[in-house]
Amino acid sequence: MRRLQKTIFAMALAVCMGSFATPMARAVTVSPAQAAGQKAIHNGPTSEKMDAPETDHQLDQYRHSPEVQKLAGWMHLSVETTAQIFEDFNSGLLLLVIAYFLFKLLPGAFKNRSQRLAKDLVEAHNATEDANRRLEAIEARLSHLDADIASYRERSEQEAVEEEKRMRESLEAERKRIVASAEREIEQAGAAAQRELTRYTAQLALAQARRELRVSAEMDQSLVADFGKSLAEERNGGSH
């Protein structure tokens, strides 16, 4: 009964570690002769032990420690099988610890990575939409570019015609102003010439009148002399 309990405990321990099935199967099929042969092989010299005797000796001391031998006798297994079970147990425990930390840390890392990827995807989507909007705006402007160019050309031509019209009106107004100024100057010059001619004519008339007045005085003197002479003759004729 105790042997059965020990066997069940050993099997439960092996199942809990998840890696003891093969060593247990090997332990069940191992015969005493094979166990002795394994022990003999273990105790015999090998090329590996010749290469590293101190390391193998320390490993054998660990694997064949009194605790391992005691546990091997308790489970009715060979020392080598028990040592192999311990090695598998340590390996399984290490794998379990690694798996625990992996299962504990990897989901968070994957979640953070997924969140970053989702954020990057959202940002990329927003950037793509923004770029598409800008592209649509540019395409819309380009589609209206011909109409805008035609409108600008028509507006420029209209402004050129209006500017030409304004220039013509300005030139016409300037011409009229110059003509009016010239006419005023001509009128002023004509009036001045007329005044000068009138003044000159008046001066000529005055000079002519003065000459005529001088001739009349001489004639008056001659007439007075003739009249005096005629009076004297008349007086002389009356005395005879």
C-alpha cells in the first residue's frame, strides 16, 4: 500500500511538471542489470570526463547527492533516473517560470503594440483623408483654372479698353484745354495788338491834326497879312 502511494505521488509529481513521462517510462522499463550497467558506465572513464574531469565530478556529486539517492530508494528508482527526473523537473520549472512571465507580459505588450498600431492607423487614416481633401481642393481649382484664366483675360481686355478710353478722353480734354488756352492767348494777343493799333492810329491822327493845326496857323497869318494889306490899300485909296 505504501509502495502504491509512493508510486502515485511520483507519477503526480511527474504529471505536474509536464515533462516527466519519458523518464518515468524509461524508469519502468529499466532492468536491474541495465541500471547496474548505467552505474558502471557512469563510474567508468569516458572521453568527456577525461576532457573535463573536475566539471563532471562536480556534476556527479550534485546528481548523485545523498538526497537524490535517498529519494531514489524511496521511489524505488535508480539514482540516474532520479537525477534525470530532477533535471527534467528543474527544466520544467524553469520553462514554467518563463512561460508564466511570457503569458503575463506578452498580452500587455501585444495590447500596447495593438493600441500603438491602431493609433498609427488612425493617424495614417486621418493624414490620408487630409491629403485627399487637399488633393480634391487642388483638382477643383485646376478644373476651374481655364475658366479663371478666361475670366482674367476678359477682365484684362475690358480694363485695357477702358484704360484706352480714359486715355483718349484725357488726351481730348488736354487738347481742348490747350486749344482753349491758345485761343485765349490769341485773343489776348489780338486785343493787345488791337489796342496797340488803336493807340498807334490815335497817335497818327493826333500828329496829323497837329500838322493840320500848324498849317492853319500859317494860313491864318497869311490871311491876316493879306487882310491887313487889303485894309491898308483900301485906306490909301479913300484918301485920294
